[in-house]
Amino acid sequence: MKYVVISHLAPGVDSARKVFEVFQKAGLPTGTESVWAGLDGKTFVNIVESDTPDMVGASTYGPFFDKSTVIPVVALDDAWMEAIRTAQANWD
């Protein structure tokens, strides 16, 4: 399963510097496909593929973030599209 994880740094001037220091030592959690830093310098967007939550990654980077939002990404296959069409047809 793929997830999009949007995280906001905790308040503090040194938060970004500290998280990058840890990143340089620990690297990305297993299953991470890509990471983007937001233009505001406090938002990070990760795309992660994993069957189970990565507790090591969450424990390593968790203290640096004020909040995180996890959004599951569902593959759009034919069965999914048919289910959506059926739901739309029954929407009355």
C-alpha cells in the first residue's frame, strides 16, 4: 500500500537543521520512494510504500514534527472504477 505523508515541523528555529542532521545519519525509512520539502521550509511530503507501519522511522523522525497527516493511496484499477460508477448511479 502506498501512503502520502504530510508532516509539519514542530515550532523552533533549529527544528529543520536538527531533522536534516538526523536524516544525514539515519537516511530514509524503508519503503520511502520520494521526499519533497515545502517552500515554507516547515512542510515535508513523503511518498511511502509499505505493508506495515515503519515504527523505527516514525520513532526516529516523530519528535521533530508537530503533526503529520497520512493519506492512503488506492490504485485505480477497473474494479475500483466500476465500484465508483455503481455508487454514482445509486446516488439519489
